[in-house]
Amino acid sequence: MYVISGTFVRRTEVLWREKMRKVGESDTRQRIFNFIREFMREQNYAPTVREIQRGCNISSTAVVQHHLKVLQRQGYIHREPELARNIQLLGGGRRFVSVPLLGVIAAGEPIPVPSSDTWFTAALDTLELTEELTGGKEVYALKVKGLSMIDALVDDGDTVLVQPSNSAEDGEMVVVWLKREQEVTLKRIYRELERVRLQPANRQMQPIYCEPENVEIQGKVVGVIRKL
């Protein structure tokens, strides 16, 4: 598992400076491009149009959309239709992939969710992340609520990247569905004789003990995007 914060997404500065110094390039478009680049460097995913508008102090989202269309036409960015965070920077040597943000998971007491078949099927948002960040794996993202995994560097408000899996080794951090309670939680898993221990990474919190048949592993945590 890895933790990402700060300057993970790096770009070739000289190349982009030269590309953006074209005759007739507007100051607003330059500002938007620079904002997108710095945002993705710090956050490891793309900004929304609204975030660009606020960050660049632009009068409306329509103005932002206009400049984004021009930047795409000129080959500086690529956008996937119908995605919230759909901007990919081109020419920097890294590919971006779309990762669905599927909801909130409790790193504390388990939280109720509809069912094991439907709780993670509808994406609330989509994150544009580098392939390095996902490790080239098919993953989904969950926003963390609670402090039970704080000693494992997973804080309230962070986002975990989860590789779908129905099995895990002892000690791995997993997304667990508790069948009887119809609840989901984030913990480290340990198997002990006739029970399963779901262990928080917080000395002030107690583990959850379950019967093996009550536990269904939904995925393994393979990365954490730090809340800034």
C-alpha cells in the first residue's frame, strides 16, 4: 500500500513552457492551464470546471468551458465526456485513468448500506488519476469517515483506492461487508481459530470480532490519497 500526498504528479516544465508561449495565446487560457497543472500535481486528480473557475477567478463556468475546448483543440488537454473530473494533460509522459468514487466507508463503527450487491455499484464521482497511482490495477475509490485507521496513515476525509477482491492475507487492510448487520467497514483482517478479528489502527479503539460466515471481503486497500 502507498500513501500519496504533495508532488506525485510531475511534468516536463521546459516542454510545457515552450508549448504555451504561442503567439496569440490568451492570458486567461495560460492561467487555466497552469492552474490545472498545479492542481493535478498537488491533488493527483483533475479539477472540476467549478474549481477552475474559482481558482482562476473567472466570471463564469461558460468562460472556463470555452478555454478548455480551445486547449483540447490545440492538443494540450484531453477530456472524457460526461465525467466530473475529466481533464487529462497531454505531452507529459503520464497516462491518466478514470477511477469511480463509489461512496463513503467508515473507519470507525460500521455504517449501514443497502446490500452487498448494490452498495458500490453507482459512482458518485469520477477521479482522474495517474496509472502510477493506481499501479495499473482496476480500482475504485472510497471516501473515509472516521479515525479508526489513523495509525495506518488513513485519516478522516482521506480517499482509499481499493482493488476488488474476495480474499486477503492476515494483516491486510480490507473493505469488509458484515452480512448480518448489513454494514460495511474498513479494518485490518486477522483470522483467529473460530472467529475473525477486524482490527482498527487506533489504540483507543477496540477490534470487532465476527463469525467467519458473517464476513465478506469486498476489496483490499492498495493506496491512499491524503486529504490536504
